[in-house]
Amino acid sequence: MALSDVVTTFGQWMLKKHGERVHKLAINAGFTCPNRDGSKGRGGCTFCNNSSFNPNARKPETVSEQIEAGRQVILKRTGAKKYLAYFQAYTNTYDDPSRLKELYDEALAEPDVIGLSIGTRPDCVPPAVLDLLADYQQQGHEIWLELGLQSAFDHSLERVNRGHGFAEYRQAMKDARQREISVCTHLIAGLPGEDPAHIRMSLERVLDQGSQGLKLHPLHVVKGTQLANEWRKGDYSPLTMGEYIQIVADLVEITPPEVIYHRLTATASESILLTPQWCEWKWRVLNGIENELLRRGSIQGKIGKSKPGSGYG
């Protein structure tokens, strides 16, 4: 038994679609965010130190150089020979469309790069950018737009200084659907002031908007963030690993089987992680989620979500 036997995982979905393993290669193209550069705010999200999820944060190289470096690592680990260029760090649609096209074209010029995964914010996907992604998709490239929503509750988004609300996400989803662009939505479990009911309702609202993919993250506290200050003062306590596993299993059960889980957990480097320690242990968490679903005799979509619109307030 494997996790992909009980959850629709991105890796297995890509394997079936393309007939071979396809890996994401993380790219740092040197972008910033509107709540960092002053257009919407300063300081970024309270939990954000980009080094926690971006291995190239300190010294960005060219897109092609980063692809080559990532390619060598993947070849040694799995032998995969096809890739998606994952523009990950900060807001990867936050620039002039002509500049974005240069960067995306550079990635797609690599013969073994079959598509793009573009990480961004719901308030940073103007029509010109969506048209560009739709054009790539029409050319036969695998295209995913990854929207960092984190929560469907505006009060939670305001508390962590996101600089946008759920309305911007709803509009971005509408615009993406009109162009038939595949969307993966990021949600965080354990945000300050939220409990398991909040993340469940966030997931249900995202599913109602038609997101084809999901990424779940446990909120972890890393150095150099406002959240770290809150944690030190006792104003924030993270989830335990057991709590997170239960939450994810609950969410998987209400997710339709055709929705693709790109990620079920996230990790941070020991060098910057403050708490919880279990966020260093990716495979322990994934194994825990698999074991919990097996214990329940459950699989993705077994329960189904609530009636659309219920319980949102």
C-alpha cells in the first residue's frame, strides 16, 4: 500500500498522464511581492521567510542554470528525465508580461521541460498574464497556476498580512476557468486564530470555486518573521504532528477524487526552523497521513464535502 493508493497525488497523476516520472524544478527568478515593496504593504506575510521553501533564495542564478542544477539532483535521486519549471519564490507573475514571457520562454526552451508551474498571489494575475499562460497551454505545455490563498477567511488573511481577501481569489479563479487554466490552491492549517473547522471550510470554499489541485501546508515558525516574535511571546502555538495528520486526513476524505493533491505537508530547513520540530520530518508526516487513512478504512473523497455555501458565515 502507498499514499497514492488512498490519495490522488500529483506525482502519480503526472506519471499516468505522461507515461513517465515528471518532477518540479524550483526556480527563483528574483521577484518580490506587493506586500513587501510597499504597493500594498511592507514586511510581507507574518510567517514568511522565503528561505524556508526556496533553496535558491540567497543567490539566484539564471533560469537555465537553476534548471541544470536541479536536473542533476533529480537524475541522481530518481532518474526522472522530464520536468516542470516551478517558479516558486515570492510572486512569480508580479512583473511586466513581456519580462515574464522572457523568463518562462527561457525555461520552456529546455528540451526536457514540458511545462510550467507558476506560484503567485490571487491579486497578481491580470488578464495579460493569464492570456500568456493560456497560450502556453494551447501549445501543448503542462501549465499550472498555483494560487497562494492560505485561508478563505478575510480576518485570518488580514491577521497574517496577506494584503488580499477571498474576493480576489474568487475573481482569479473565474478568470482562470474562462481560459481553462489548471489551478492549484495553497492552504495553510494552523493559522493564528483558526481551528480545524476553519481549514475545512476554506477547503470547501476552494472546491466550490473549481480548483483542480491543492497544496496543504502546516504553519511552521521560522527565524526572521513576525510570527516568530508572536511565538516567543506566547501569542501563537503551532499544531502538533498528530493534530496535523488528523486535519489532513479529514480534508482528504471530503476532497473529490478527481482533485489532485500536489502536496500534503511542507518542511523547513533545520537552520531556520524554530518550531514545530516535526516540520523537518516530511516522510514521517506523509506516512502518518497514509496510516491514518488506512486505519479509518478511508480514501480520498469517501465522505464528500458539505452542501455548497454552508457554514461560511
